Amino acid sequence: MDTVREPLLTGVPLSILDRSRTRSGETEAETLRGTVRLAQQVEELGYRRFWVSEHHSVPGVVGSAPTVLAAAVASVTSRIRVGTGGVMLPNHQPLVVAEQFGVLESLFPGRIDMGLGRSVGFTNGIRRALGVEKDAAEDFSSQVQELLGYFTGDQQNHPQVHARPGEGLRVPPFILAVGEGAALAASLGLPLVIAGVKGEQALLSLLQRYRDTFQPSAWASRPYVVLAATVAVAATTEEARRLLLPEAWSSAYSRTRGVFPPLQPLDEVLQLDMTDKERNFFEQSLSGQIYGTPAEVDAALGGLVQRTGADEVLITTNTYDRGDLLESYRLLAEVAGLRSLASR
């Protein structure tokens, strides 16, 4: 007698990162409200976290003030953890970041996450407007330590300075791995958020080093890996792949023109007459992304989770039709049994 195999993703916590991508025919205000509404919807589906991102002066992306947007999200949800993926610390003074998260944690206790990244503005003009230089990211380690010190009360960079609110609060920090981010997370004993952008073998090697060199801290007693991935689920493989095409075209467009256009309807993308260069970038942007039927995605993503030993998956997917995006998230939640997991 045949037995039914339990999905590989059963019991794996899943979370969402939304970048507030604009859509054709949609105002920026509507985009931000769409992000807030999506958080409410995925909370109902049983997702563990909903994070927002930080991008400055990037056409097509309006997630520029993550702690402000996180407050809006937290105010209309009740269970899901809310955070940033992440605050780009080199753009800010650690004290200000500590105070912002102190306010969030004070208003929404036990639900706030502090994802931290080391990127700076991607053009000289943006960096000047932010008041930082291109090498600001080189001080990321000391910036993170100062920030965490405001919560523990033992930062020494500025004696007699305290985060109010902030000091004494426990806001879980996560390091977004770019460059040396994984090594930093290990040395400071912090959870790691990482994507396999350079291939699975490179990812496995980096995770092994992270785990081998991890130093337990007051923030985490053991290594904790959040695997970031783009995932699309639909009734058929082709339908799932089509969900990724609006973002693939936006990415190809940006690499040839330097500007992210708003996401366009699928029918318009399919009618585009791309140059060979654009077509190459278009196809490249789809590589490494996971899409398919629920069973196919369970095998692909669930297998990756098993091979990497990831503790959690952070899904970041963009498509034009918000209804299609929500359905993809619903199907994925169903495979992983998120509602039953959330009720435990």
C-alpha cells in the first residue's frame, strides 16, 4: 500500500520580505498601502514575519523608510512579527536606529525584528544626500556593536549617552549577509539572513563557516539561518514562471537603462520586443529562482532547506497582479502547513 509523503516544507517557518515595488497605473501611496494590506493577508495565512526594506531614490521602489512602514504594518496586525530586511546601518547613526526600534518595541512588545544591512546609496548623488561616503560600509561591524550596546546599556563610544527608549529592551537583531556579513554575524553571535546568489555550493561553504565560527552571545545561543529566496507557486509550472516575468523585465530594463520601471501587466511584458542584451538579462534574472506547482516547489525549496539546514525561509517575490501574488503565498503556506504551525 502506497503511503502519502509528508511535504518537505512541513513545519518550516516561512516569512515575507516586501520591497514595496510600484505597479504600472498605481500611485506610490497605493503601493505603500498595498504593502500594509499584504501584511494583514499573510498574517492570516500563518507566516511568521513580515519585513520591509530600505531603498533610497530608487525608481520603482518606495520602501524608503522601513521603521516608519514597520510601524504602520504593526499597527494593523496582531500576531505576525514585523521588522526590517533591513535598515542599512551605514546610512544612519546607531543611536537613532536604536531609538527607532526602541519606540517600535515599546509600542508593539515582543513582535519587532531588527534586520541590519551594510549597503549605502548606489550613486554618488544619493550618498551625498544621505551624508555618507562609499566607504561608510567599512565600519559596519563597529556600527552594529554600538547599536547593540545601546540596548544592553554598555556601549562605550559615547559615554553617558543612552537610548530612550531602547536600553534594556530585547529587539532580535539579524545580519543581512553581503560580503563579510556572515563572518560578522558569527563573530557577534547573531542570526544570519542569506540568499544563495552565487550558487548552492558557495552558499553551503559560507554557512559551514558561519556555523563553525559562531560565538554564542546574549542575542543568540546558537547559529540561526534564515534563507532568502524568490518563490512563485501556481497551479502549473508555466503559470508560476509567468508570475516572475514582470520583475524579470524590470530587472533587465534597469541593467540596460539604470532605472527600475514599475511592474507591468504580464500581457504587456509578453508582447515586448527585447534586444538580445535585454533578453539575456531577462533570462539571467530568472536563474536561481524557485517556481512551479505546490509539489514542485516543495521538492525544490524543501530540498534546499534540508541541504542547507536553514531554520527559516524569507520569501521575497514581486509580480504585477497582487491577487496572483497572494495566491502564490497561500499555496506555499498550505504546503508548509503554516496555519497549523501558527496555532501551536
